[in-house]
Amino acid sequence: MPADPFGHLLLRLRKEAGRTQEEQAAAINAVSGRDTVTRREINRYEHGENIPTNHTLAHVAVACGLPAEQLQREAAAARARRRKRDRREGEDQDDVKRRTLIGGAVLGTATVAEPWGRLAYALGRGSKIDTAAVAALTDRAGALHVSEHHLTARQLQGLVETHLDAITAALPRAGQHERALTIAAGETAALAGWVAWDLSDYTAARAYYKVTEDCAKAAGHPPLRALALAYASYGASTPNKAVELLSQAAQDVRSHGNATAAAWVHGRHAEEAANAGDDTGALRALDRARVAYDFADHTAEQAWVRFMTPYRLDSLALSVYGQLGRQELNETANDAVRRLGNALPESGVVVLGDLAAALLHGGDVDQGIYVSRQFAAAVDARPNTMGRDRAETVAARLPDSESELAWHLQQLAA
């Protein structure tokens, strides 16, 4: 039994969330975005050996779905009790031991009169999560959508699933924030589906996308359904089926404030239409993507569209022009190189793959080989399905003098 009731409160919160100590540490780290809390530290907290700082407690609160202020207030009381024990050696511990009994099936009147008792009782009655905790959860959901640039699917999987668990724990106490948290839950579930697809777990991917659509319906937020449909289009059985999904998604991002999302959806539509051999449809969709992106307010739209950068739009255009054999390919590739500049290695696997293929196809061999090497390094560091698909295309276009690089890319594709 913990030596202090606050330690027992932390223990109870973890058990109510159905987590092991290791899972609790992962949940807290997922909220903070850092790997600073370990299983051992959780154990020390729960046994009263350490009391988390207020900064860490804010992350604990979000991970457990309760107001941070309440948890920090109980921590302050625990620190005061510790100081009192330090000043009075030999103090009778009977009262402290009695207080550690909190958390049982029945809370007596005397227990509820204590601050920590009121909190535990409130938890059982469904206390409401505060605005700061909601903001932390929703911001983290958006940040995870750009993590693919520097994390592998396997690395991202745990972070995404843990964050989804944290939002799920908070939803029953969301109160007036229920819609915002439901949207954040849907955004996180969509990303979980994308990661599952990248790891070839197609059943889980479809289930996550279905949950995302359910969240969209519950929150009355059509762009969330567009996110699920656009992700699902990558795993469609045929290009025409992908176009069908993306046409539905386009209807969900027609309203004001969704221009960046519309640019991505139309760009994907153009890519799949080109893959289906519909030249006219592909070019029209690409034009719509560019117009939408030009008019977008990228700072005020959905957090999950942060990955849709000018580089990503270039990548979609390169993919379309390359498939259609259009003369615009060379000019677009050169513009993309100038736009990227020194950011080339940081631009993402997909962008580098499309750019390398376009440069080689357009005859700029030296620049194409340089970008191909950057692309190979990016795929090595962050392997994913889309990168492997592009590795095969790039390998086939390399000159005979680059047989070693071509072989390496073929191995990556395999």
C-alpha cells in the first residue's frame, strides 16, 4: 500500500484507465511529446517516494482525463504532509495509514471531507475535464499528423494508440468540450488507421477509418469523414474506387475553412485519376488543388492538414505529370528543387521519391541522382509503404552507372 494517499490516488487513476505502469508512463509521454517518464518513476510516484512536478502532473491529468488543477492541488497537500512529517519525527502515523484506505468500493463521509477524498469521489461521479487539458489533447492530435516525416510507422504506432487511449479516457468527462474531443479522437483514429495500413494490418485500418467516420457523424464535422476517406483511398482496390472515395471526400471539404484539406483531397483525386488513365479529370483536379491551396489560411484550419506543405503539393503535381507524360513535368521538378533548397533531406519520403523520379524522367540526371540518394537515405531511416512504392520507380529510371544505388532501392522496394 502506498505510504501517502496521493500515491494511492495515482495508483487508482492508472488502474481505472486499465494500464500497467509501463503503459501509464507511455500515456504520459504521449501527451508531453517526450520520453521523460519511466515505469520506475511511475512506481515511485505510486509508492509515495516521489511527488510529480506540477508540469508532469498536467500531463498525468490529460492522460487520465481529469482537470489538472485538482490533481495539482492534491499534490500540494501531499507535499505539505511530507514537510510536516519531516518536521515532526515520531509523529503518529495512524491517521496517515487510515487515509491510504481511499479508493475502496465505499467512501465514507469522513473520507470525502478530505481534499484527496473529494477528488476520488468526484472521479467516480464523472468530474469534467478542463479547457487546458482539452487543448493539450487536441494539439497533440494535430502534432502527431506531421510526425510521419521523422518517425517510422512502428515508432508512431505506440504514440498514436496511446494518445487515442488518453482521449478515450477523457471523453466521458468532456462536458462542453465533447465535440472538440470527439473531433480530436477521430483525427487520431484516422492516423492510427493510416499507420495500421502502412504496417499491412488492413483489417485494423478499415476499423479505424470506420470509427473516424462515426466521430465525424457524432460531432457533425464532415471534414473528419473526408480525412478517413482520403486515407482509405490509398488502400482502394482499384484507381476508380479510389477516385470514388475521393469524390465523396471532396463534398465534405467544400465549406469555408477547409481549403487546405480540399487541396489535399483534390490533389489525391488528380493522382488516382491519372493512375486510371483519365487525363482530363486528373488535370482538372490538380487545378482545383492548386487554387484551393492558394486561397487557404494554413494557420486557421484543421490541425491534421499541417502535413500539406507546398512541397507536398509539388509532389502530387509531379506524380500526376509523370503518370500522364506531360511536358510540365520538367518545369515543375525544377521549381520544386528551387523551393526545397537546403530543406531537401527534411522534406519527407514521398516528396523526395516523386521529385527524384521526375528529375530522372525529365533528363536532369545529375540532379536526379543527387535527390535519389537523399530519397534512399530517407527510406532507410523512415521506411513506409509509399516510400517503398516509389523506390521501385526511381530504381528503374537510374542510369546504368548507378547500378549500386538502383540495387539498394530495389531491395528497399522488396
